[in-house]
Amino acid sequence: MAYDIKKLLALWFAVASAAAINVGLTTAISAAPVEAKTIADHFSSVKSMSGDFVQSGPKAEKTGGRFFLQRPGKIRFNYAGQSGVSVIADGKSLVVYNKKLKTSRLYALSKTPLKLLLDNKVDFSGRRLKSIRDDGAQIIIKLADKSAFGNSSITMVFDRKSLDLRKWSLTDERGLTTTVTIFNVKQGVRPPAGTFTIDYAANREFNTTTK
């Protein structure tokens, strides 16, 4: 499968969509701050995890692979197959590599909604909490921070019983959304050395535009 590097980058912090989860988010109810804090505290307690993921892309196509997460600010997605594509955040920057095409894009993590998922102490309160819904099986929380990343937002879906993260959607300023579902998740794992290392020299060598 051919990968368009611009589309892949969009997928990771303001993303182009296909299978957006139609969660029908509502305005936050009065009890939301307490419930949201409970979920935020639980999610913050998960300092590392790894597993598999499936990503719904811009035209309903699906891709997937393995992911690793470590707080604060670190995540890696290795796409399956021969694409040579990986997405890495090292706590400061987010990069999309395509080794096959020898292309790379580098962005400030603080300017992407993924930051809200990767903070050491996750905060689901104040103005960033846009809505919350409990449908009995899962809790859906929508977060945004206009001062940091404009009209982009992230929607996270948590299991109602365990409060574990099940999926998230990233929506860009155009309203395009990509959904990532995670499974076979193991918490408290130690990722291999170098998992979150960004090769800044390679990024320069690929001579791509950085932001």
C-alpha cells in the first residue's frame, strides 16, 4: 500500500478522516468534572503500555501495526507491512518517517492534540473539556485547546468498567477525523531501548520542511 506522507502526518495530530466514531457528544453535564477527573487520574497512572492498533484512514481504508506509549510525551507507531512508515514522539517533537520514500516531517508535540493524551498528568478539566458522555458501556470525552492547536480536537473513548483507553479520534481544523483503536494492550511494559529516539540528523538529511 502506498503511503502519502502528508496524509500520514495529518493522521497524527489533526488528521484526515474516514471512520470517525459517531459518538454524538453532548455538552458536559454538571457531574462531568468529577467523573472526568476519575478517568484522568486512572489514565495518568498508566505510565507505559504497548499493543496493537488499527487506524481508520481518510477514505475508510484501514492500516495498523504496533504501538508503544510512555509518559510523559512519548509514543511510537510502527505500521505493518513493507511501508517503512513510523510515527514517533520523543517528548518534544513528533515525526513521521517514511524510510521507503526517504521522507520525514517534524512537528512540535505541544502543537498537536496528542499532547493531551501523553501528558504525565492528564487533565480533563476546565475549558479543554468540551463534552463527556456515559452510554453505559463506555465513556467518551472530547478535549480541545484552541490556544495550542486551533480548532483541532481529540476524542477519547474509555471502557466504562475498567476505565482503560480503547480508542481515540483526532479531528483537524477542517473537521476531518481519523480513529485509532487499540487492543492486546499490556500496561507497565518497558519498551526496547531507542523506541522513542528521533533521528534529527536524518530529518535534516531528508531535506523536508519542518514546523
